[in-house]
Amino acid sequence: MSLSDDQIRRLARLARIAIRPEEEAEVRRRLGRVLSLIDEMRAVDTSAIEPMAHALELVQRLRPDEVTASDRRQDFQSAAPAVDHGLYLVPKVIE
């Protein structure tokens, strides 16, 4: 697939990159190679291949789900100036 000069300029504008007129031919050549590779990849029959989440069969090691911290709610609320039904009371600052 070949790209026109207008398409190259439009892609550059959309990508917010500046391409000088003398660079357009090189950009067109490189993008053409990328598009050719994509065409080659599309031509490969992948109907018998199962989709994968990752290229490698990795299993994540998980640690046991255990409680490691103690409940210190009473300790923290005992140090608060004002508590009501488990909620911290603060002075009103907005009228």
C-alpha cells in the first residue's frame, strides 16, 4: 500500500510531528514497509491458533491471603479529641 503526499502530511498533523518536505519520501518509504509487514501478517492463517493473554506460559506466584495487621481502631480513636459512634468529630470550618 502506497501513501500519497497528502496522506503523509495528514498523518504527520494527526501525530503532531513536523515533517520537512525533503523528509516526506523517506517517511513514505518507511510507512510503506510497515504497512507491507501488516499485510503479510494479515495473510497468515491464524484460525487454528488459540488466542493467548501472554506469549509465555507464566504463573504468578501468590502469597497466602492472611491477616497480618491487627485491629487498632480503639487505639487510634482513644487518642482523638472527639469521637461519636466510631466517627471522628471535627470542628465546623465552613459556614
